[in-house]
Amino acid sequence: MKEIRNIGIFAHVDAGKTTLSEQLLSHAGAIRSIGSVDAGTAHTDNLPVERRRGISVKATCVSFAYRDVQMNLIDTPGHVDFSAEVERSLWALDGAVLVICAVEGVQPQTEVLFDAMVKQHIPVVFFINKTDRENANVPQVTAQIRRLLTSAVVSPTDTVAVSELICDNWDDLLERYLGGESFSQELLDSKLRELTHRNRAYPLLCGSALKNDGIAALLDAIVNYLPAPKQTDELCGVVFAAQQDKNLGRGVWVRLYGGTLETRASLTLDDGIDPFTGERKHAQHKITQIYDANLSPVGRLSSGEIGIVYGLGNVPIGQVLGNADGLDRQIEAGRLRTPLITVQVIPSDPERMQDLRRACEILSGEDPLLEVQYVRTFNELHLRVMGTIQLEIIEELLQTRFDLSVTFGTPAIIYKETVTSPCVGFVAYTMPKPCWAVLKFEITPAERGSGVTFSSEVPVKNIMARYQHQVEQAIPLALNQGRLGWQVTDVNIKLVDGEHHLVHTHPLDFIVATPMAIQDGLQRGGSTLLEPILTVRFILPSEHVGRVMSDVIAMRGEVIDSVHDGDRVILNTLIPVQSSLDYAITLATFTSGRGTMSVKLHGYKECPLELGATSKRRSVDPLDSGKYILAARSALEGGIFNLD
């Protein structure tokens, strides 16, 4: 059985990640010449838009051999607008290389990435890049890593530091070391490997991808210290990306954790839960073709491997194949970053609205965090996106892939809302016959960031178990838009009373009734608007610190702390998204490009309604019971189950 390393290359934007990937491919003999990001010739930038713009938009997997080890390398985008690509790559990996610029040092996105890897138990090798640059400072960046990320970083060539780290973890080795024993290189490598696999140590290397310095040592470190995948017989895999082929149709990237997949084999997939019965549904698919990471047809994918599988239809990103117990980590989208702005997309030719809708749904199928909302009532199409760079890429993709020319409306912030006071929501859906669903909920505010919890204390003799399951399934529908028009979060919902009827209850009644009861409660409890808050880190020349601090206060933000880092000042702040959307341009202007800012989502907090915004309802209001019930019974166009 061949040795494999499934690794990802991660970095803050402009840290040199793609150039490093090119050098790794070159050293392994996988490519003859090294491509250039700026020239649009990088081998891991496959999309025309990436080559034209000189940035990575999609995560790309390439395979090559080094020291008789099969390397599956995923090069990920660095810009935060494409964090969804980065996050899905984590689902497929056994180890990672985290690249940090020797000049700019640890950035907020670096912290986000490292934190995600630690939580997912992904072993990491650090590579400090661009050591050839003016103002490069490896000791300073190493100190930042120790201060901001982890103290367990160590150079594999520093035998004293490795020995001390090992002694911190094994008492018997500590006794031998204090007794004057010098450990062999074999023992040092073995123990460092074990600690790295356990996320107790992080090998640290440095060099220059541009100057081909330190690349061989990094490849050796990947082989020596990052783990090989576990290989088991029971089928287990995850779909982590999708792409479209003009001949083969939709293909999905699969990381196989166990078992095998073969061309022409049938695969039974979990198709979710039937809302009417509460039972799991399954769908049969027949695999039509399998490609390896280098886009060559192979016909078979084995445990530990990564490849593209065709024939699985519209299987969603994040779909688990086989037994989910075989996964090494959680598969959940939106943990790194979620969309913060919504924007209307307008076709230049109004007659092509449905073409635009289909195209956006295809793009959404490739990126589950690109949410598409079609508002039938107003014939409008809206996208929820990460930022303006992503919008530029979407505009170009719509033009080049689908021949659709579009413009965008003014971007708006995605707010959320919660209930203000504890309340009770009630509905007796008993007319017009045939129907019978009586529900009573207690709805209470919850801690900020806690999301939505649901529980029931109603005995099954009052509401049958399958109907209570329908209620739980309908909660997201009921909370999709609150009284202010935004998604409702941070609430505890308890079903405290209700009844079904043995004769009159229809299978859909409790799905129809739940939004009516929930909205009744939300109206009684009142609504609190929640706005997204960013953690913003500024790196500034000292002469501009006062101006930025004043601007932060003017943007309704707060300064958390400031740290002098050489001739720079690092300013950590919290600022609402609404007031800081365009501040990067302002900062670049008055600092002549010498000041930088980077952001990550901090969370949501209360916002006065006059400083925020409401959102118009996209479907029939459940409190307009007459129209709502007709819509629910498909008597009105659209219906409640179609949230557009």
C-alpha cells in the first residue's frame, strides 16, 4: 500500500502561498517550469479569472511524488472573501503548511486559520516565507508566532530546542537528558513526529519561495512530520468541492477516508430526513467516471486518496459518503467565516432573469455559502457574499461561463434579530377544514452567539412523535425572517402544549402551523436588531495611530489594545461592519499605503433600529393567516415552502 500525504497550503493573502506551491511541484519534478502568480501562469490557478487577475479564487488539488510518497497538495485562496474554499479544504486534509510572511508577520487571518486547524486536530508545519525581502525579520515573526499562536514551535534542526520540547512531554526522557545523554537524530525525529501528530509540537522552517530557498527542507518536513492518512475498509468519504465539465457534467471532489469507489458502481446516499415521516431518505446514484487529483481518469478511488467523482448528481458539498463515524473531523460550513453582505444582481437583459437565476444556483452548488435568494414577488435576485472582491469574481464568472452581463445594486449589511423579552406563541390551526394543529411555544432570549435551541415537554399522546418531529424541522423555516425581516437567532424555543386530532390532522398541518405560532410569539416578545461586528487589526506607522483611533470611535467602534512592534504599532479594535465597509480605501489614502487593516468576524451585538435596517418580507407573512394558509395549500403562487 503506497504512502500518501494529503496536505494543504494556507496563508494570509500575499504571503507567497501559490509561489511556494509552484516550487514544491518543481522540486518534486511534477512541472518543468515554475509559473508566476502575477503573470497568470501558476499551475494551481486553473480558472481563466485567476490567470487574468493573478489571485487564487478556488482551492486546487494537484498530486505529485516525492521520496516515494504520493503527495496530494491543496493550494487554497488567501483572500478572506474566499474563506469558504479554505474551510472546505480542511475537510480533506491530514496535515497543513501554514505560510507566514517574514515582513508582515502573523495576521488576523493567520490566527483564524491556525485556530481552525487546532480545533480540527490538523497537524501543522510553519513556513516563514519571503526571507529575501527587505525588512524581513525571522526572529520577530517567530516571536509573534509564539505570542499569538503557539509556544510549541521548534526548528527541526535545533537539536537543543527539540530535546527540551521532548523532555517537556516525557518524564523518562527528561531524566535521561538531565543525566547528560544526547539523543540520537532518529529519536528526535520520531518524538517530534509523534508530538506534531498530536498537535503538541509545530515544526518551523523558513526560506524564500521566490528564491528557491528552503523548499527541499520543507518537503522533507512534510514527509517526516505530517501524518499519512488512516486507511480502512469501511466506506467513508466527504464531498468537499464541485466543478462542472462540459462533457461529463457535474463532478465532485471526494476525500475518501475508508473503503473504495469504482466507476459503474452504485452508491446509496443519505438524502436527508422526510419532513412528513421523520425517517431518513436515501437515493441511488451510479458513478460514471473517476479522475485523480491530476485530472487523469483512473476508474477507482481508494482509502486515503483524493479525486473527482462523476455521476452523483446534485449531491451537496459536505455530503458524507458511507459511514460518517469514519471521519476525522466535523463537517460543517461557515465555521471560518459567513457572508456579511447582501446585494441585488441585475441582468443587463431583463428577459434573461431565469438564466441568471440558474447560473447563480450552479455557482451556489459549487460554494454552499454563496446563498441565492429569488424574490418572486418583486422578480429580484439577491446574493449573500463575503465581500466586494468576491462580487467582482462572480461578475466575471457570469460573463465568461454563462454569457451573462450583470450589474450589482448597493451592497447592504446582513443583520440578524432576536426576541427582546420572554414570550408565548400560540396557534390553533383548525380552520378551514380539513386541518388540526394546536401549538404553544415558550420563547426566551438566549446568550449572544448561542444560536437556536429547541426542546419539547409535550407528551406524545397530545402530539404524536412524528408531528413533533415536523415541528422541529419547521423551526428554521419559521425563523428565516423575524418581525424585522432578518434571520432570528439566539433564542430558546420550548414546545409546552398542543394537540393533534386523530381524524382531522393532515400530514402537513404542523409544518404549516409552526411558523404561525412562532411569529405570534415574536410579535408579542418584541424584536432586537443585531449587527455584525468585526475584529479589525491595524498595522500602522506611529504617526497615524491617533487618526485611526479617532476614526474607530467615529465608526462606533472601540479600541481593545495597542502593541508596539518594532517601528510599527498594532492596533486591535472592534468595529461594526456597517460603518467600516469602505475604510480600507480611506486608510490607504491618508497613510500612502503604509497602513494596513485585516478583519475577521467577532460576532453580533445589539444595534438601535435607527442605525440599522429592516428587510422586506420575501414570502407571505404567517401572521396574515388567511393568505398564509392559502399559500401553504398551494392556492397562491410561490407558497410558504418556497422562501423566495
